[in-house]
Amino acid sequence: MNWFYENCEILNQFHITVGTTKADLQPYFRTWRYQDRDFSIDITFRAFLDRNSLVDDLTYLRIAGTTYKVIQLHKWEDYFEAWLYECEVE
């Protein structure tokens, strides 16, 4: 696919780099509700990336110096769509 790729680090749940890939980061807005916890967060970006077995719902992505938590991952036939929450990592 012809996307505007950026270099992307794949981080595990401990924020340790486990791999790299290319991602097309796009602004996106959706409120994600955790019904069992009466809690919600705003999804502000989504990324399109090539299928990669290192990416799942425990993954963090670092793109252009900013870290994002993968909130939901849609696995399409030839690519992934990840809904992202921008987070601060110390």
C-alpha cells in the first residue's frame, strides 16, 4: 500500500524495544470506554502498519519520539490498523 511511512519502534509492556517497523500515523478521534470500570480514554491517533507478529494489544509504539499505547488492533488481510492512545513514559 502507498502510505506515508515513518520509522516506528515496537515496545513491549515494559517499554523495551523489541523490533522496528514502518507506520502511517494519522489523526483520529474516538472515545474508548471500559464499561466494566466506568472509565474512558480518547483515542487520538491510528496507525496503519504492515502485519507484524510483534504487535498486539500489549504493545507500545514509538513514532517520531512520541510513545503510543495500542488500545485496539484490527488485523486486516495485508496490514494492521492500530488505535492509539498518546501516553507519557518516564
